[in-house]
Amino acid sequence: MNIWNAIDDQISENCGLLFSTESRQTLSGGDINKAYCLSNKQDRYFVKINKSTLESMFSAECIGLNALVASKTFKIPKVIAKGVFEDKSYLVLEFIEMIATGNTFEFAKALANLHLKTHASFGFESDNFIGLNIQENNWCENWGEFFINYRLKPQLKKIESSHSLGQTKRLLVSISEFLNQHQPKPSLVHGDLWQGNVSYLRNGLPVIYDPACYYADHEVDLAMLELFGSPGNNFFEHYHKYYPIHSGYSIRKEIYNLYHILNHANMFGGGYVQQSKSMLENIVRLLNFN
């Protein structure tokens, strides 16, 4: 018995139909997990594998995927199985044929409809992961307090153990006050919505995956869509028809994306540390902080 036999057995048990891998293809694109397509003449499955110590990461991903499925807004890969075999953990998902580009209007509409799923408070039912780092999701009624305490502070604590970033404590107070002027509703967000986590079916409809879901200001997803690329022509015009984007977004975008750059700095170091410093300096200027 090896991990591949164990995965075949788990797929067979959960799907109620015998599955035996005939072809195993290594897939590229993941920075954290090893990814494969397992197939036979009838079926195909997408499989992620990592260390057994990261089983909780796959468990959190399942919760997020199921939350997105329940929203009935996007095509989402279905969770087939997850487990641990010896020193490895694995997650099996529905395999979806996807292409890189599609209908931007449908993507904007689906994302706005996802964001219209709201909660009484900011946070989520459980903690999850942003990359390899824990993302705390304790419930909180105050958006500025939530974003400072459960997004920026944990990342700053990590990076400031080895790098000086300046007067961040005073700046965090100003950021919290600025965010609370906005008073957003707690919207269900993907949470890690960079361009690499969006694809399309061949009919043009959007697919999203690899979530880090929580209830937040809907603009956190919009901001990240702009962090490593662009969501496409006329995306914001289409989105605004279903969910208005209010004044001040350009400043909030910089604050929300600071979280992701700090996270990258903590995972990868290098140029992300300097980028974090530059973003902090820019936020100081934008908020007229002194």
C-alpha cells in the first residue's frame, strides 16, 4: 500500500464507485503543494499533496470551498476526499477543464453576488490559511478592529521580529479609524483572490478556487484582483452595477493589499520586505499621517 492506493481507495469509498488510477500527471502552478491529475478511462480528479503536518490547511480549504459552493455564485471544484497517509496529507477535488480567459461580465456579476452574501459580524466560523500562514477569523463587529487585530498585526509581529518597519503602532490606529469611516457590510469573500485563483470554463463562465474565506469588506477581493494583475477590461464598471464601490477605495486598496505583501514577505522574504516598507510609507502619505 502506498499513498496512491490510499487515495484511490478513498475516492472509491466516497464516490461509491470503484476508481483505479491508470494515469498520473504532475501539474504545475502551485507554490505550496504538489499537484496531480489522476485519471482512468471514466474519471479524472485533481489531487494536492503536502506534509501530514499541514492536514489542517486542507481541512480549512474544504470549509472554504463548501462555503463558496453554498453561495451558488460560481463554479467551484467539489471536494471529493481528504486524508493522511504516513507522512503525507492529501486533498482530492473535482477536476475541471479550465482556460485562462473568459467572460469578464459574468465574473464581475458572480463576484458581486458572492459579496452580497452577508453576516452579522466580520470573521468566519474557523481560522484558515493565507498561503502557509494562519489567518485568524475571530468574530468582530468592528471592521477596523478586525482588520488591524486579525490581519495586519499578526503579519507585522512576524516581520518585525527581523526587520524594522518604523512607527507601525501609531499608524495602525490611523488605519483603523480610516477604515471605520467606511462602515462596510460583512460580505462573504474569497480572501485570496489573485489572478491565479480565477479561471474560466470553455463556455466563458468563471471558476474560483484555493479560497481563504471570511466575512469582510467586499473590497478586499477587489483590491487583490489588482495586486498581481488586472481583472480585465470593464470589470469594475460591470461589478459596480451590482455592488457599488465607494469613494476612498484607492486608499483602502493599498491598505488591504499591504496584508498580502506582508504575508509574502513572511513566507518568501526578498523583495517583498522592501515592498512592504514602501507600501507602509505610501499609506502614511495617503492618510496624511505624521
